[in-house]
Amino acid sequence: MTSPDTAADLIVIWGRGRVSALGTAKEWNEPLTSPFSTHPNKLPVAALPVAAEEALAELRASHSAYRQLDRTVLLALLASRQATAAAGWAPESTPNPSTEPATRNQKPETRNQLAVSIGSSRGATGRLEQFHAEFLSEGSVPAAASPLTTLGNVASWVAFDAGSTGGAALSHSSTCSSAFQALGNAVAWLRAGMAKRFLAGGTEAPLTDFTLAQMQAIGIYSPLAATDWPCRPGAGRPSTFVLGEGAAIFALERLSGAAWAEAGRPELPVLEGVGFGFEALGSKTGLSPDGQHFQQAMRHALEQARALPAHIDAVVLHSPGTPAGDAAERAALRAIFGENLPPLLSNKWLVGHTLGASAALSLDFALYVLETQQWPVARFASDLAAASPKPIRRILVNAAGFGGNAASVVVALLPDQP
């Protein structure tokens, strides 16, 4: 395991922000009723609640340039502002957030230290569909259509809003593991000394007619009503995949072991490992029954963390509620951990599957569990844990996507306890 006394550096999570069907609160409290709603096309979805919609509308109106941005970008901006505020990265003189980006007056030497790495499976989904519909109707598109729908505009707008003037702005797309691809890139840059601070995570706003129709066409969408907790990871058949929207962003910084000791050995959430796995399959929506890419990703993450499977106290699953996907991930877990698996956790039954944002929201959920030692208990029969037999200090988080890619993260609280 990573030892802060000997580690050359630690990747510390100073702050985090999130927005989902549960709103923007830091707590993952169990709602009394299902947070899912019914889309106009009659499918259950995990859409933002009223308060979060109001925050998004306020953000859109806060800057003239933001009025044209896709919902995916705005979700990332909202979560990023929370992360920077939680990290204490706000400037000495903060301008009015209703009129200017949050850190516009920050000193240039501080702004240049901040880089951005954001994952999104589909990027500007809503605006792309809107521009395409206009093209089919009118035969032309506005000049802004291309820059507003490129994936790179997600990270670049987050960087602009955060006041970064010289730091990298990186956008990633690898389907549903996109957020961890972005996180892994940020960690590599930090460890290489190519950046001093990073905002990294994932964002997705896929609740559009065309995207929902695509998910339904695959044959995996949940038949359950929105009020009946329609997304049920680990519950078996039928498939209970439900699409959601949201974002989660993390404020990361490299901290030397010596600096950690000088700071009084504070208890901090630390990214100990980010691992990746890939398998080439004939079906780009399928995966091997034993989850080979999951196995590779978990082994890679554990190796980076210098941890054994026995050091993992819980696993936050990718588990989208599809029978084949859920079974393959559990087969991969048994290959790594044996038959006695650590407690299995999931947040998708609360926020749905948010595609490129799902891994980031899972990591945010894992950090909540580490901090509070509690989590909401599923309202349906499944293999998800209701409690842990011991304190949870280290969590493995999984993610996977179409195309045979998977990613895993090991996150822990320091100081480490034997």
C-alpha cells in the first residue's frame, strides 16, 4: 500500500463537486421516494431536480457566452465551481459569480498552475441534435455549430470559467469510462510535473430523444416505472438500465510525503491508483463473460496503489443493471478477490447511468462512503451490501464502456491504518 512516509508524492483530492438526479448536495442521502422521473417519451430517466435546474439556469445567465453552451458543458461548470470552492482555490478577491467566471481576478502565476481534464462519452449531445435538426429543416447551420459541438469545448470552457490562462485543457471520450480516462491523464501529468493542479472528472447530458431511442434500441432499457426504483444493479433479470445526466469534478494536486508530514499528517482522500484494461471483441456493445478488461483494470490499479486485494474494504461497481454486464463484472471480481468479495456498492440505482460522467459520480460516492462510513441501502433485492463488517479505508471503483475498455481507481483515506 502507498505509505505517506515513503511515497515520493501523493495525489490529493482537495475538493469535489457534483450534480445529478439527487441535486448538488455533498451528501448521498437516501431519498424517501424514487428520484427518477418519466421522460416525455415515457421512459424512466434520472433528470436533475428543480433546485439543480435553477442553479443551471442561473449559471447559463451569468455570462453572455454561456447562453449558447450545451447542457453537458454547463453541468461541468457547475460541478467545477463546487470543486474549486471546496478546495479553497478561490481567489483573494472573488468577483460576483452572477456576472463573471469565478476566478477571473486570480493572480496570473496561480491561474497558470491549473489544468483541466474532462471526460464525456458524447459531449454536446443536445446542441448537436439541435443543429442537425435545423440543418435538415433549413439546409444550413450557424457558424458556431462546429466549435460548440466539438468534444474539446467541454474542458476549454471549464478552464475559462476557472480562470486558467496557461494550463492544459484536455477532453476525453472512451464511452462510459471517459471520466477515469480523464482522471488518469491528470494523475500522469501531475506525477510528471507537467502541471501543479488539475480539475478532472466527467460530465454528460444525454437525456435527448435520439440518445434515449438509441439506448432503447439496444434492448437493455428498464421496463419498470420511474416511481418503482427502475435502475437495479445486481438484481438480475430483466435488464434495468436507466439513463441519467450529471457531472462530478475533482480538485487534484500532487503533495509530497514530506509536505504531508509537515502539514501535521492530515487525513486526506488520496488517489492511489488509476488502472486501465482493454479487450478486442467482435461485438462493440458486448464484453467477455469473465470481464477480462475489468480484471486488467483492477490489477493495474492495485499495482499502482501497491495494494493487495485484501487491502480493499469495498468496491463501487460499474454495474449498469444489465444482466450480462453485471455478471461479467462479478466474475472479474471473483477472479481478483476470490469467492469472499468485499462489500459491493452502487449509486446507479439513485442517479441512473450517466455514461461519461458515471465513473466520476461513482468516485464521488466512494469518497462520501470513506468520509461518513455509511451509504444508502438499495430498495430492492440484489447483492449490494447494506453494511460493512469493518471500517472502510480503501475503496476500488470500477467503470467500463462500449468497445471493450474498462478503468479502475483505488482511493483511500490517509493516514493509512493497518
